[in-house]
Amino acid sequence: MTQYILGIDEGTTSARAFVIDEDATVLGFGQSELTQISPRPGWLEHDPMQILHTQLDVMREAMSQAGITPDQLTAVGLTNQRESAMVWEKETGRPIFNLIVWASRHSDGVVQQWVDSGLGELIKERTGLVPDAFYAASKIRWILDHVPGAQERAERGELLAGTVDTWLIWNLTGRESFVTEPSNASQTMMMNLETCDWDDDLLRGMRIPRHMLARIVPSDAHFGTIEATFGAPVPIASDLGDQQAGLFGQAAHAQGQVKMTYGTAGVLNINNGATPFRPEGLTPSAAWNIRGEVMYETEGVVYAMGKTMQWLRDDLQLIHAAPDSEWYAGQVAGTEGVYLVPAFTGLAAPTWDPTARAVIVGMSNATNRLHIIRAAVESMVFQTRDLVDAAVTGSHFEIPELRVDGGAVKNDLLCQLQADVLGIPVVRPKNSEATIFGAMMLAGLSTGVYRDLAEVRSKYVVDRVFEPQIDAGRADELYAGWRAARDLTRGWTAAVA
């Protein structure tokens, strides 16, 4: 009998769902965009109820395309945007405020207060993270501070808080399962990296009641069933934050393997095995807890990858669709010295400067739209080198190859430029949807569809390997120009205030 796995992928710009069989063949797919709410520059929110209803709709669409009913499913796997956070009423399920998205700067002031009070050092020590509004804890604190009576209600046990995975699981299981797992919890600034549990000292300093937060369980746990929402007792059998799901989906199960995801944001993940590793400018977190074994990863996040292409399309109207960027960028041999640094909401890893703002530099009267578009594509390449260099500097390992995924890697020019600037092979799989496939593969492993990790790895197939085609000296010269341009973004907010 054919076994079917349903994958839930709740992202920043859209809700998606896939149905695959045990051979990892896609049988059904659903996708719908999410409304982006921006009440002021640098702030980004989503309506949590829209997230839930849209996700339910695309799950139905994927099953309909596959020609199956919910009772034919073997398992459900979930992956999600991670650092986004929300607070809702325990009794009614009603959100008390919109979901605050990971990239939003709502809580810059909260983080500054924590740093000024000395809590910042404890955050670094216990979680491995850099104190920043990027992470979920400060967003929860901001909501509790700005919704009248919220702190008192939280202390009375009337409110729950969590990341998107917790919200979806809670609703899909008919409000029975209030849980999360280490890959998501480790990105909140509240989980102790050594114990994989909430850190009570941090919670006290942040004034976030522990009973507001979900129980942390293994990534391959039984998270409850979808019977309440779909009428079938099918288990939710995996939960992974999107980037860790991408690492798993890239079959990077061994220490030292590396992947880069080119999504709305860009994220480099390095499998560190059973021990956290803390290079300067990058952050350690839990990769997953599978079959009782916790694996760690080192991560570098940049805020704008695909987001830059959306900006070119929607705001500057230089392209009609994101894939057009490959053709336009390929019409010129280079940028003629133009660099675009997309620090729209600040710089994340490895510089971590929330005051930075985007710049385009190096233009002359010969600069045209093609140079700007190519500079936008190259910004993804240079930001990736920022992360790789930070990982390698002072570490005990080299990165022999970079496995890539995300919608942008269909762009051959991007992949070739990445290999050129890094000086190492770039490996693109046949299936660029590593994030959702990681969640589905883990759900299959959890429920016995796949025997072991070796069988999971057998589903990973390489499409193409891009080898470097320029010498290291030329790559370093181009990168030096990028670094000079990047330095011009620093402190820009303060300078124009």
C-alpha cells in the first residue's frame, strides 16, 4: 500500500503544502501568499488567523491534487518561519496582537534595555545567540508591554505565547498539544543550549512567565493528530524550524556538512555534531533532536536574499518576476563597480548592526538598470561569503563544498557566481525544496516509512555541481569592494535621525 506524507511549510511570504509518496515523488501541492502588514518602516506583521486558515486551505489543495483523503495519510511533517512570535488567549484562541515577523524591528528598544541591564551577556552565555530583536523573546516582551493588561493576564495563566510551529500544532490538534522542539526553541533567546529547556534565569530577567511557553519535545516526537481539523487520526510526526529542516533535507546529517538557503532571507547552516560551536559573528543553535540524540549547528543569517528580488520587482519595478533577474543580470559582464548592499532592516550576521541601512554605491553616468539588477544578484553571493569567512576564521575546519537550496538557486548565474567568489564547488540538488522535504523526510523516518538516515539520504539527488571559474585573486578583489560598500551602511539610522 502506498504511503503518503503531507508537508506543511509556513513561510514568511506564503503558506504551502506538499503531498509525497514514499519515493519522495510530489503528488500534490498548494500555495497561497500571506498578507504583509507593515505599520511603519522596519516593522512587519502577519495576521495569525490568516496564517492558520491559509495553511488549512493549501493542505486541502495539496491533498485534492494528489487525489487522496486525509485518512490515507501516514504522517504529517511541519516546518515554519522560526523567530516570528505571537501571544494568544488560552481560552478562546484569539491572538491579542498580530504575529511579529522575524525581520521586524518592533523590539529594538526591548533588546537595548536588556543589554543595558546586563541581561545581554547572560543571553549569549546560555543561548549562544547575539541579543537582537530578530529573536522571538523580545517580540513576546514587546507585545506584553504594549497590549493593555497583557502582563497581568500572562501571569494569571490566561495567555499563551510561541512561535509559528506551536501556534499551528495547537490549532491542528484541536488545542490539545501545546509543544515545540529544540530547533525552534533555540531561536527564541529563551532556551538553554546545553539543557534544551527554557532557562529560568532568562525568563525571570525577561519577565516572561514559564507557563506561557510550550513544552519542548524531540523533533521526531508524536505532536498529536490532525483528527480535530481533518477528521483522521494522522500523527504530526516531525517539527523543524525552516533552516534546520533545510539542513536535514540537504542530507547534511554528518558533522562538517554545510548548506545555504536562498529564501526571503539567507541562512548558512553548518552541522556541528553533538557539540555547539561558537565562531565570532555566527550563532550556535540546536539542529534537531532525533531518536534521542541532539545535534547542533552553527548558523549565519542575512536578512535580504529573495527579499531583494521582491524589492526590485515590487518597489523599483526593474523586473517583472524574480526569475527574470538571471536574464537581465546576464546581459552585462559585470556591475562596472556597482555594489548594492540590501540592509533594508539592518545587518544580521556576521556584523549584527540594526542601525545599518541599504546603499547602492559605485554608480557613474554609464550605470543602467542591468548593472543594478546584477548588483542585487551579486549581493546574495557576497553576503554568503561574509558568512562562510566568519565560519572558517579561527575554526578548526574548512568548508569543502556548499550545498544550496531555495527558489533562487534555479538561477544558474547566481550559483556560478557563488562558486567563483567562494572558490569552492556549489552543489545544487534536483529538488531545491530542501526545507519542506526535510520536514517530510523526518516525518517518514519518525513513522517507519524510512528505516534509517541512510535511506533518507538515498532520496537526495544532485542536479549540478558548479566549479569555480575565476582565480582567487580576482574573487578577493571583488569581495574587497563589497566589504567597503558594506561598511558605508553602518550607523546610517543614527546619522539621519
